[in-house]
Amino acid sequence: MAAIQVVLVPYDSGRRGERLGAGPLALLEGGVGAALAAAGHAVEVETIELEEAFTPEVPAAVELQRGVAAAVRRASAAERLPVLFAGNCNLAALGALGGLGPGTAVLWLDAHGDFNTPETSPSGYFDGMTLAVATGRCFRGAASGFDGLEPLADERIALLGVRDLDPPEERALAASGMIRLTAAELARLAALLAAWAAAGLRLYLHIDLDVLDPKELVANPWAVPGGLSRDELADVLGTVRRALPPAAIGFTAYGPAYDRETRGAGIVAAALERLLAP
């Protein structure tokens, strides 16, 4: 059985407990915590908080990233698996990358590429720029405040399930060195993970819950058709477990108000069961 450090980051755009910020605690208390305990895992829980009640989006991301990176670093040193539940993708991904440090690769399961920049984003939503920040393409000034984060090489990022991109974002992604996969390409995924393992890389596994088709789960207001089924997600995670078990896992972008059939916690619990199986 695994020793797990659950790290809750209950924020969306700097606002605590609102919209996607309500997701982390809802997942934990909605059945994920009980499922982990029932499976015999040793679970500790830590919540990352902002010091000020009102913090603008980007400064909030910087402060929360520093807290997440420190939590990931402590968990890894104690040989506990960091499992992050965050409202926004940037809080989990940039925090995990900072905490794990150089020598990390990313498998990005998401409906979206989160590869916009301030110049290409139609909304200006910082969370939609996460991978552009992680690869050093934008917000370099703000990123200098992140703890332990160094620009990640494109070839160390693989995207799976991405299907909803803004046109400039699509062009930028096509011109990048990032790898795009589908759920049907399990052999290709296994080969990529094996190559990363042979190179001595650790894996950050990022699961934005809108990677799933809305027929399976409506996780947030950006859920779009064409996503993974639960069986496809299970097959992907089984491949990950066998080829390169993650050094940290992030579950993000879950808004319980959008999940009218309350499926989210059960799906996350099943995903963790798949990843943590002996």
C-alpha cells in the first residue's frame, strides 16, 4: 500500500472555495479520502492557503505555487506520493514541476492545451497559459517568483485528449516540439514513457477532469464532446502505472456545481485505484 500526501489547493483565480475552488474538498470528502483509506493507503492531508483574502490572479498563482512546490518537496523527501487536488491547472502543474525539480516530464490529460499566451488568449485567463508558462514562453517576470520552476523542454511534454484549442494556440502547439497522443495510442504512449524512464526522468501526471467526455462527467463549464470514456482513461492510467509510475499526480478543474450527477469523486477514486494497484 502507498503512503500518500494529499495536497488541497481550493482556489480558482485567487478566490477560495468558489467555482473550481470548491472542487478539491468536494472530491476528498465526496469519497476519494474514504476510498484511499479503505484500500489501506496511509493518507495525510495538507491545505495550501493564501495569506491575504484578496489576491489578484497572477500573484495568487505565484504564492500558491510556492506552497505547493514546498509540499511536493516535503512529501517526496518523506517517500510519500503527492496527490494534488487543485481548482486551477497552473496551481497543480507549476507547483508539482517546481517541487519535483529538473528531470521531470509531463503527461497532460486535458481537453485543452493551456498553451495560450497573453497575446493569443481571447479571455486572458491565466490558467489557460499553464504550459506556455512552464516552457518559458510567457510571464517570465512572474515565473521568476515561482519556487524551483525551470523552463521545461517541449519534448518532455505529451498531451493526451486535447481537442479544444483556440486557433493561435493550435498553431503554436503545432510549431512546438510537444507530443500529441490519443487514447487509442497506448503502444506509442508506453514507448514514450519507457524512453523517459530510461532517461531517468520522473513523471508528473496531470489530469484535468474535462479530459473525459461530458457523457461521463461534466467537470466544468468548458467540457466539450469527443473526450475519453472512463474505460479509455483506465487503460491510459494502467499503461502509465506499468511504464513509468508518476512521482506526483494532479487532479484539477473540477467544479461540483457542474457535476449534477455527482460522479467526480467516484471517477477520481477509480483513477487512483488504477494508478496505485500493485
